[in-house]
Amino acid sequence: MSAEQFVGRWKLVESENFEDYLKEVGIGLILRKAACAAKPTLEIKVNGTTWHVNQLSTFKNTSLEFTLGVEFDETTPDGRQFKSTITIEDGKVVHVQKKIKDSDHDSVITRWLEGEKLITTLQSGSVVSRRAYVRE
């Protein structure tokens, strides 16, 4: 598995349990509804061990730049802050978000390729959301 497999533009086509995940991590009703209505495109670029991931939608555009295996400060689209580390394990990109504030919740976001789809699971506590993207 190489990082290059993830490179490209990916459009959201399926989403299961996303609102429950957002509720679990403490996102308010209005933001949850807006986020669930959005159909984001992920734009992934890789330069060596440095990744650039842009999420583009009518709701909000975000950008994440990181080096595999190196902890970094992350601010989510809704303003929560985490110490995050992203690694590749068994062909999957594993994004661990460790809370800084007690009121926040840790999450693990895992991405992998399944046939022609980029599958993303978002897990916090016992709640898991599954989202699928296809190449644009």
C-alpha cells in the first residue's frame, strides 16, 4: 500500500450514522444539521511523508497538513482542538485525535480503499460513522 493510492479528489457518496457521531463528540444541533447536509470533496496530495488534505464543501472549507507519525495541533472545522497523530497501519490511514479540553471527546478516523471507494470511519466512544467517497 502506498500513499499515492489516496491521492486525488474524492466526492462523498454515502454517509451512515454521521449525525450520531457528531452528537457524540458534542457538536450542537444547528452545526450537525449543516454538516450532515454538506457533500464534501476531499482533495488529498502527498509529498514524501507530508500530506495535504483539503475538505471542500458549501458548508466550510478546511485544510490539514501533517507529517505521518508526527503529533500536531489540530483545530476541527467547528473549533475543537486536539493533539493529533496520523499513521499508516495495515494499509489504512489512522488519524487519532486526543482531546485537550475535558469537555471534548477523543476520536479515531480511519481511511482505506475498498475497491473504487475511499472508506472513512469516524469513531468516538461506542459510536461509529461510515462514509464512502468515489474519485472525481
